[in-house]
Amino acid sequence: ADVEVSDVDNIANRTIISKPTTLQLNKKITSPYEMGNNSTNFTALLVAADTTINAGEDGGIDTQGGAYGINVLSGANLVIKDGYFTVGADKNGDANSVIYTTGDNIVIEGGFFRADYGDNYTGRYYVLNQNNGNPGTITVKGGTFVNFNPANCKAEGEGTNFVADGYGVVTTPQANGDVWYTVVPQ
């Protein structure tokens, strides 16, 4: 079944991966509305050790109210094989990063990624977010990103490219006005 993480704003209630783990998500990790306004516990999943995420057809992370999806700390590497990863806006139309890192390396091999900022914000820059000034990399080898081109991450500076060598981006406009950017081998 889906699992909702605690929105109690203290360190003890964070959902943390602290040992090397392969996480199989057949359903979703979700967060309560407005959890993103917490000062300590503001992410659905905190990765503090090497982690691989595999997800089933309905698996992934779905946050509400501005919470981060996944926060990867320095010293931890993350590989995402597949799954659905979305963050939703709070009452002000603000959303945070789907995948955020303050350190080591993230490799995305597949999955579906979306940040819903509502009508208040159309830049949608923070689907993948390498915190400025921190070491580490984000490398994309697959996946579909809604309204976010991983080959041109404006949050990190115009032209910042997270797409791995030998891969390219296929752009597909949707009937609702969204644009899907899918990373494929060239």
C-alpha cells in the first residue's frame, strides 16, 4: 500500500535511508500537504547512503504542498531505475525539487518526473536540482521529464546539461500544453 511519511517537523520523524539499500517501490511514498514548509522534516525520502530505487508500475514518490521528493546528502550515491516521482505545489503555488542533492552522484536510468507549480510559476526549473557550490553530479540516461529539459537545466545556469554522453532528448508537446522531454540513447 502507499505509505505517507510523517509531517512532524523534527529530525526523529525524517524518513532516512542510512545504510546501502536497494529500494523496491511497488506503491508510492507520499507526504502530507504543506510538509514543504517545515524547517527540518521537509522531504519524503532522505538518502544518506548508497541507494538504488526500482519501482513497479504504480511505484514512486508523490509529495504535496511544496515538500521535496528525494534529498540526497553528501556521501550518498543514488541510482533511479524507474518509477513515478512528482512534487505538488503548496497554497502559494510553490513546489520544491523532485530530486535534490547537496553532494555525491545521482544517475537516472528511467522514470517519470514532474514538478507541479500550478498557475503561479511556469519555469519549472527544479525537477533536478544540484545545490549550487556542492560537489557531485546528476547524470541522466533515461526517463521522461514534464516541462523540464535535463539538457538545459536553467536552475543551474542556462545550458547546464545533465544528459549523459551518447544520449539525447526527444521533445513531445502534449494536448494540455505540457512538454515531455524523454532521454533516449542516440
